[in-house]
Amino acid sequence: MDMSSAYGGSYTDNLIGTLLAIFGNVLVSISLSIQKYSHVTLAGTKDLRSFYRTKTWWCGFVLTCLGEGANFISYAFAPLALVAPLNAVSVLTSSILGLIFLREKSKPKDFAKRYGLSFLGCLLTIGGTYLFVAFGPNSHEKLKAENIVNHLVGWPVLLYLLLEIITFCLLLYFYKQRNANSLVIILMLVALLGSVTVITVKAVSGMLVLTFEGTMQLDYPIFSVMFVCMVASVVFQARVKFLILCQESVSLTILQSDHQSPRQLNKPAYQSTCEDVHIFLYGACEELDIHLECESVLVNQTYISLANVCKVSLTYKSEIPLKYCWTTWPSLQEETLSFLRESSSLQQEEEEERKRWLVQCESDPTAIYRLPQLSKALQERRSQLVEDQRLVLSHSCLTLEPAEGEIWPKTPAQFNIIFKPDEAKLYQQTIYCHVTGREARLPLTIKAQGLGPNLQLTYNRMDMKNVDIGGKDCYEVEMYNKGVIDAPFRMSNPDTTFGRCFSFSPEEGVVSSGAWQIVQVTFQSCILGTFSEDLLLTVTGQPQPLTVTFRGCVVAPALDFNVSEINFGDVAFGFPQTLAFTLYNTSFVPLNFSLRVLGDGRGSPSVTSLKQAVEVSRINWECGADRGLRAQPVEFTVMPAAGSMRSLSDVTIKVTLCSNTVKTYRLALVVDVEGVGEEIGTLPIYARCCVPDIVVETPVLDFERCFLDHPYEQRVRLTNSSPLLACYGMLDQEHEESPSLLFGSDTPRGLILPRTSEELPVVLLAKAVGRQQHTLRIAVFGSSQPPLEVVLSCVGQGPKVHVETPKLDFGRIPVLTDITRVLHLSNESPIPAHFTARMWDRGSFGRVEPSEGEVPPESQLELRVVAHLKDTQDFKATLEISIRDSQTHTVHLSATGTGTTIVSDKTFAPALDLGAYFSHESCQYHFKLTNHGKRVQRMYWRIDSFLPSAKTQKGVNPSDRTVLPPISAPRKKDILGRGSSLPSSREKPVFSLTPLRAELFPGHSVDMVLTGSSDSPKLVREHLVCHGIVGNQGTKELIMSVDVTCHFVAPMLSISSKQLKFYIEKVPGQSLTPLFEKLILENVSSLPLHMELSLVEPFSLREASGAHIRATTKSMVLGNGRKAELWVCFDPSSCRDRVSQVMDEVTVMHFHSVEISGNTLWAKAISQPEQTSSLSHGHSSVMIAKTHHPGRVMSPPVMS
């Protein structure tokens, strides 16, 4: 690629771009100055036209378009780094044109103070622009569509766009969510969008210039993308209100003066160009000659509900009409502050209303439809606030009319002051008249006196003397109106105890002028005492109420009893006693009464003796020992404790005393009357609480001999010699870890009548052997004395068990075998006997079952003694039977072991039958011998003798048989007559044992192998003998002998057919098809047969008739008595000539690793006579092959 086509390397392009940029920025500055001149001209005149209707503004707009067009084209000729800084030329040009064209003047001192940094910035801008032009890049890349795409997908541009998007979003978040309205943030947002605009302008202008030069770039999609991005960024900057927000953040201040000297006003005006326009105004202020005739007005006295009018004049001698307004604030500043305070409070209320509305919108979406009503209500509140500020004078008793208006030249203004008093008092208020053209407001002080009605009472004190409680007393209060107006009144009572007992009728009303009014006062009190209450008569319009005082005393009704005292005398502790009396009401008023005993406890109710005796959970028998830790119990019960009594009536009262305190009672029963007071009546109460003395007639109980854990019962006799009832209870036994005895009672608590006796049953359980003693304690309810004591004693003993015999002899028993003997245990006591049996022996004698247990009371238990000897010696042992809490019994055991301690892990001695095995195969029997005895044994094995075998078959010499028996189904007589040959005494033994010698230590084992083999079928019986030396003995002894039996047999197979015939005739023009014949094989021997069949072509074996898969060999396993079906196939297509011939073949069978061969199959031509071939093998099995050829026929061999 040619570099000149990609990069514009000419100095001319850079010069053109630089000049276009400078020219465009200068045009933009000139256009802005022209537009600013248009705005200033419109602002300084009374021309109401809009700025866009002037020619100067449109001239500036055209120059702006030309300047921006030049800037747009300059991006295509010069590098971006060179064109972008040249925008600073517009700032310099605008500053120069502002001083020259717009005549913006500044003093040198103000310029240095306010514009020093701006001047320094201009110098730096000029220096920087020169450096960029002089030393900037001389060449730049021509932005074709392909180059732009490559740059956009490059990582520098993508990284820049990513950072710019993140920064823009962060700034926008702070601006919108955090209300960061700083000018720097707004300008940074505009600058970020401006960078995108510069990039897109560079790309679009470059592609447009290349298109004009002849290289079409407008048909590339990238041009449309960049053009849309350029327009969007420009529109977004203009319409997103960033520039508008910039304008709004510039403050506009207008300075005014209310002083009376000439002033100069410098007024910055608000313009859409975000600049300040200063207009210089000149003028002078002077005070107008206007004043009130009098600064203070006194209004005549006026009765309330009536009105009075007074006039005041305002004198004015100037030629200019003025406006006035009456207000209550002395200056504009105070009025403004008051309005601002009201507005602030109203604004807070509006904010709260909006917050509540937003919360409602979250829970109820339909609340958004109430927004118009809310806005309307808030607008009405604002309007009402302004209206209240204007009509503040109309709400008071003093009103001035008219409150605002216009004053004409040389015409006095008349004002009416209307006075309508609300109450009788002196009114004084200062109001101010605000007149246009006057700096200070004119004050006017108004004074007025309000008069009320003249209402008087006939008396102001009433002595009621004694008043019955609950009764009603009525009095009349007279009042007279001496005034000229009506007097509204209202009677009220003080909020005190007796003041609330007064009522009025009527409570309020109106007394006409010169009229009388009577108010009925009613008094009814439910409280005793002396009272003096001031009743208030409040008259509307009078500053102070009238007072009438009522004095008196409320007395209580009279009560009486029919007895002078209540005397219970001596009462038993915890036993209730009841007395009755009559209460009389001798007064003429009904009353509600309540009775209580002064000095009675305030705790829980007292405990009766019956409850103490029935409820076992109550363990406190003294009831007064812990009285200091809790409240005194309630011991008196009054029935009824409260009620109502009519006048001159009586009621019967019952008082019950249940004493829980040993003392003498001197108390009082008092009567409280509801609404009257407490302790209106008093009745003395006398009583003495005593605890009777109880005597134990049987202080010692001796239970003598007692079996352990067996209950024994005796009785304790208690005597009450006093005239009072008594309550007793047996205390619980103190807790012990291992008590020697336990005692209790079925009825541990009870009552003893006066001067009687009572028996307390006591049940005792002995828990230890020997003499035991314990103390039983009996408590008397309410007694402070120590509990009564009874000594309990007994002699504890365990169960009595008898053993059947003291000696047990097992005799001679086999070793390593459990031999059981039964031993009877007899329990002759009424309690169960727990026993433990333990065997003491030097060696290993055996065990006892069960080793521990329990013999039921007065019954027997069988104890099984098991002897298990591990050696052939005499054994002795001792069996100890320990009875818990009783004696220990000893039983002597003896036994002698017989037999051997050598044990085989498999079946071996005394007879071993190995079953059936095929001949010519060896049989092996592995077993392990273990010495379970206690001594070392040395074993020696030998074959002691041969047992006689089965008889030989009659007429058959075994030596002459050289072949196997026939495989076909044997005849019954052949099976029965078949037998094995007898071995002679000179023959070698069939079996051998390895090893023949072994030494076994106690617990050790040895692996033994018994091996046997026979070359012919027969039944073999042999006798093995083992002798050994046991321990340190010097002689051998017979350890064991074994009779070994094994049956060696030959394989026997039965075939279903003796011959298989295949017949086929060859017809010219027809093809030969294979022939199939079924063959069934059956295993008639006593062992499974493993065999393999082998044929040669044209014969083969098939799985089924017509099957295509063929085989000349086949292996199979036939279980004992199992059958197998085979299909023999003859394929005549293998013979392709027309000549008769003879084929000789050999068939081979393998039976359980014994190979049988020699069967010959052959075929002959039709002209030859039929021939038969018979083959035999060593197992007496015959196989016959026959071929018949009538024409072109071949038959396979026939096996039988």
C-alpha cells in the first residue's frame, strides 16, 4: 500500500486546515458579538419584539453557520490534535470584540483584581496555539471507511469509549441521585459528549472530503453510523438541558436603593447566552408630604355585641396619585419575615402531605389519582395565606375601612374605625399605613373600652349545716340583670371532692335586661366530712366570674350489733369454729357495707387440720416456724363479707376462725360503709388457740426376726387426753444412701377425737442382715414441741436355701463332649433367693447353667452342671453356690475323660465314605486334625488291614475284561451282576495318608491328605489305624481307627438308536438337499460325563433340523441321568461324481478325559453288497457304521 495514499504528508493540507479552523473560530466570535449586541439593544429599549425577529440576530446566526462549517471542513485537512486546540481563538476574539465593539469598560484596578487570571489565560492560550501550529504533526491519516472500522475495533478506542461511558454514568448518577448541581460536574458532562462529537465530526468530514476528491465513501455503513452518532451527540448536548442548566446556575442580582440620595444602579440582566448585561440607571428619591391628622384615636365605650364607629383622616398635598394599604407591621422587613415564617411552615406541611401521599401510592396504586385534589388543596392553602396577610385587620375587634385604596392629589382620605368588643376590657392596637412614595409607614394608635352586662346575686354565702350522707338537698340562687344588654351566664362547680357533688338547673341561660333568674342548686354527697365550696357564675362579657359559697357537714348513718363481743374461747389448732351475730341499720338511708377483721393476716388462707391430714404433699406441721419469711395467713372468714342494707333493716353475720397461730386473740370486727367511710362500727373478738398433748402408749416396737424386703406390720397407739381435737402425722423417713430398714404406713395421718385413742399402723422392711434399729417420728399439727418418737427394731435375715447333694460324680465320660447333671436348689423362705454359682477347678472341668439367678419364694430351681473334659484324665472341681444375704454351699465334682482329643474339621472317623469316582482318576480328601487337649500327642498312621470287597461276577474273569462296558442302555441283569474284582491279600493298598507321623501340641493343627486311585472299576474298603504317645507316657495307645470306602466306576452312555439311515435318490435336473436324523444321548452312570463328539464330511452336527450352522466337533456335559438331543446331517452335495465309491472315516469320542477312537465310517457303490463294520473300544462300548447304496445312496455310520 502506498503511504502517500494513506497519509496526507503535504504541508499544504495542514496549512489549509489550520487557516480554516482559525477563520471559523473568528467568524463564530463575531457572530456571537453581533447576537449579543442584538440582545442588549432589545433590553435597553421598550421594543417588545423577540430577538429572533431582528436582522442583526439573523446576521450573527448566518456567520455562526459559516464559522462552524469552516471548522467542520478543517477537521478533514489537519490532524485532530491540531484543530481542536484552535477553538481557543474564539475566546480571544470574543474578549477583544467585547472591549472594542460592545464597549465593555473596566477600570485597571478592577481588571487586575477580577480579570487577572483571565488575562493570564489569554496569554497562555496564544502561546499554546502557536506551539501546536508550529510543532504539531505535519501529516495525518486520511480516514477512509476501512481505516475507521479498524480504529474502532482496536483496543485503544474501545478502552477510551469504555472509560468515557463509566465516567459519564458516574457523573450522571451523582447529578441525578445525589443532587450534585456543581457547575464543574455539568461542564464535565458536556465535555465528555463533546469529545464524542469531535471524533464523529473528524470521521464524517474526512469521508466527505475523500468523496469529493473522487473516492466514494458514502456507501459504507460506517459513514451512516458515524453521521447518526454525530447528530445524536450534538442534539443531546443541546436538548438534554446541560446548557440550560449552565444558564440557570448563573445568578442574576438587581441592586436597589431606598435612600433619598441619587444612586447609580448596576443591573446584571439575564440573557439566554449565559452572560451578564450591565445597564446603568440614575435617579433620586424624595419623601412625600403626607400625614395623619392624629396619631392616636380614643373610641367611646361600647357594650359587647354592639358596635361603635370613629373617623380618621389622611392629609395629602402632592400632585401625584398614591396607593395606600393599612397593615399591622411597622416595616416591610417585618412583614416579609412574617410572611416567610408562615410560608416555611406551610411548605413543611406540604412536604409532609407529599410524603404521606407517596407512602399511600406504594401500598395503594389508586392513590395516584388523588394527586390533582392534593395539588388543588395545596394551592388553596397558599392563596389563603396571602389573603390572610391582607385581611389581618378584619379578624380583630378593631376594623379599619377601607383597608387599601388610592389617594388622589390634594384630597384627604377618610377612614372609619369600627369597634365591636368581644369582652369587657380595654382594647389598644397600633396599625400602620403604607403609602407609595414614602419610606416610613404612618403609625395610628387606637384605644377602646368594652363594657359587659351587669348581673348581680341576691346572696353570696349559704350555710347548709348537717347533711345526711347519700341524701339530696336543694337550694335556690337568685340573680338580677341591672345592665342594658342581655347577660348570658353559666353555673359551674369546682373540681374538688365535694364540689363534684353539686348540680344546677338550669346550668346556663340568658338573663334579659332588668329581669330575674332563679337557679336550683342540688347537693348529694357519699363522702363524710366538712366542706366549703365556691360556686362560679360566669357571665359572658364580664372579665371576672361571680362567686357564691356553700358550707356544711356530711354525717354518717347509725349502725348497731346485737352482741357486745365475739368470744370463741379455746379453739384447737387448725379446726374451724363459727359464731353468728346480727347487724342493724338504724338510719333512714340504704347503704352498702363490708366487714373485715382488724389485725387478721393478709397472706394465704389458713390450713385446716382436715386438709393437712388429707393432702400428703403438705409437710409443714408447725405452720408458724417460718412465719417471719412470709405474710400472716388469713384466719378469719366473715359471711357475708359485703352486702346492701335497706333503711331500718338487719342482716345475720357468721364469723369463722381457723387458727394457725398458737396465741391469744384480741381483735376487732369493723364495718366499712361504701361512700361513707371506714370503721363505722366495731365489734371486739376474743379467742385462744391451743395444741392438745398426745401421748405414745407403745414407745418401742420390736419386729424380731424379719426376712429381707418382706413387709411386717405392727401398730402404734396414740392417746389424746385433752378436750380438743388433735391432728397427727407420721413424718417421712430421713433420706439415706443405703438404709438398713424402711418403714411407712398406709394411713400416716389422721385425727384424734377429744379424750380418745387412735392406732397408727406401721409397716417395716428389713434391708440389711443383723440387728437393725430406727426411730419413727410422729408430729402433732401446730405443736412447737419436738415430734413424738417410737423406736423400731428387728433382726434381718436372708433367704434359706437347701442344696440337694454335697457331692456330684460324673464317672467316665467322653472328652470334648458336654455331659449335664441336674442339681436342685430349694428355697424355704417367703422371699426370693438370688444366687451366684462359680466353679473352682485346676484344669478345665466345665460350667454351670445358669451361673446366677433367683429362686422364687418357697419353690425349687434346677441348676445344670455341664462337664466338658479336654483330656483323658481324672478331673475334680468344687462348685460354690453363694446365696445373697445368706450362706454359701459347696458341691464337690469329679469325672474321668475317655476317648481322644484329636478332632478333625471334616467327617473322618470312625467311617469315611468318599462316594463314587471314575476309574483311572485319583481321588483326594483334605482335612485338618487339631489337638484340643492339654498334652502333646505324637501320632503314627498305618493301614492295619484290608476289608473284604464285593464278590466277583460269576463266570467272568476280571483279567479277561479289557474293554469298557457298553454305552448303550444296559440290561438289568447286567447291572446287578456287574461288580468290581476282589483284591487279593498281596495287592498294594489303594489309599495313602500324608503325613504318616505328626506331633501336635495343645491347640495346634496339622493338614492331612488322603489319596486313592484305581485302574479298574471296583468298590474299595480299607482300614486306617492311628497310634500315638500322649504326653510323657512311654507306651503307644490307640488314638483312632477309620474305615475308608470308595466306589470307582466307569463312564456309561446310552444311545437312542443303533442305526441312522439316510436314503436319497439322485434325479437328473434336481439338486440334492441335506438329510437330518435325531440322536438322543443319555448318561446312565452315577457321575456327570464330559465328552466331545467328532465327525467328518459329509456328516455334521446341527442344533436343530434344517439349521444352517453346522459343526464337525461338539463338546458337552451330561449330568447324572440327563439327556441330550443332537441332529446328524448328511450332505450328499459333497459327492459330485457319478461313480460309486467306498468312504472310510473315523469317529472320535472323549469321555471325561478318556479318549475313545477307532470308529470307521465308510460308503460303497450300489453294485457292491451291503457291508457292516463294527468297532469297539476299551470301555465296552460298541459303535457300528453301516452304508447302503441302492443306486446313488449313502448312509452315515450308526452309533450304538
